[in-house]
Amino acid sequence: MIMADSYFLEGNTRTREIQMKKTDKEWRKDGYLLRLSRREDAENYYTQNFCPLDAEVIRLTGSRQSYTREEVVGFFLQCVQAEDRYDFLLIAGDGRIVGESVINEIDWEARSGNFRIVIFQPDAQGKGLGSWAVQVTRDFAFEELKLHRLSLDVFSFNERARKAYLAAGFREEGVLKNAVLDGVEYADDILMAILEEEWRALNGKV
């Protein structure tokens, strides 16, 4: 694709620079650490969260009941090396991996990405950590990655997550009606997103 406008050329150069490196940024809250995943985290990520996977996590994320070590560790290592995603781990004071906050499916040319988050461990839930991780990961997407759009989807029965996304500036864009099963009942999949200019307005930036 040929773009004559110098703004877009400069933007593409900046994007390529971002693509070439990950980040060493870290954030802390109430004894918890949010940082980028590393290869050496793979085994703990599996044993601490998938043996077994929490039933409510399965329900809220639409995950399978179980995954093999090879599936989880193999996928985790692929994610660490991928250039189109940033997987941040939420780590408790005792070193346990208790959650993750992820920007994936990044289209560097369109400057768009997808967001997802999960708090695996019940003892890390209900502490505001999810809302905090949503906000700092959102800010990273726009400040550091220079994305223009960040999108997500959330099941209609996950009201706590939906409220956290709304509080972080995400807006509902559409609904996939009866797209998922919650037990024996159908539920909707709600599509949400936040744009660069909406994030700037939220943070009082020009």
C-alpha cells in the first residue's frame, strides 16, 4: 500500500519500531504486579490456573472444561513470540499467576487490536484488580502502541465485566443475539470498543 501523506508514513515507521520490540513496563497495585509474559512463566501459567480451570472462569470466558499441558504451554510460548499481541500477567505477592490482560489480533496498518482479560483465581477477584488492569492495558494500547481502536466482546450475563468496560470508556457497538449458551439458556455476545479520540477525551488529552 502506498501512502503519500507524511503523517501516515511517519505513523507506519513508528508502528514498525513498536512491532520489533516488546516492553519492560510494569504496573503495581496492592501487592499485585502486572507485567509482560515470559517463556519461563509457561509451566506455572498452566499448573496454577488450568489444573483445574475454575468453573466460573469457564462460564464467563466460554472456555472448554479442560486443556492438556501441551495445548496450554504450546500456545503460551507462541504468544510470547508473536508480534501481533501483548500478553500481560497479573501476579500475586506470593508469585502466583492469578490473571492475564491481553491485547491481541493487532493490525498494525489499521492500528486496531482486540482486548480480553481474565482473573483466574477467586482470591484475586472482587478487589478491583480487573478494573485496574483494564484501564492500564487500555492506556498502554493507546499511549505506547499508538492504536486507533481497541475492541472486545463480553457475554450479556457477565454484568460485572460489562460495567468495568463501560467505566473504562468502552462503548457498546452491537449485539450478537443468542450467540452463546449459558447452561441451557441462550445469551447475547455484546460488542464494545473505544477509539483513540474517545480515550483522549476520557483522559483530558487534546
